[in-house]
Amino acid sequence: MTPLQASRAKRLRWLLGVALALCVGSGIYYIDLLKAAVSPNPIPSSPQSIDRARALWKLNCEACHGVEGRGD
């Protein structure tokens, strides 16, 4: 292996190491979000829970996300 090839290989290993560290770090940072994305909803669906969610949406979310949740 020539010195140029060795230098490129070293750079590639370093870049792959950084990319791996970023992926693992992101996974650790967002682990709660990832768990929530695949876990079932702990609140059973009922007219009361839907009304409560609607009220919370209007209070906390609608101002930024818009009436239909599309950011309008």
C-alpha cells in the first residue's frame, strides 16, 4: 500500500468512526422518543379521552401547527 493509499484509508476509517459515533449518540439521545414511537398508547380510546386530547391540542399545539396540524 502506498503512503497516499494509507492516508486515504486512515481518513476513511476516521470518517466512518465519526459517523458511527454520531449514529450511536443520536440513538442514545433519542432513545425515549424511539421507544414511544413503537409502544402502544397507554390511554384507551374513548370519547372522553378524545375530547381531552382535542382540548390539549387547542391549548398547546394549534397556535403553531394550525387547525389541521399542517403548520398553516
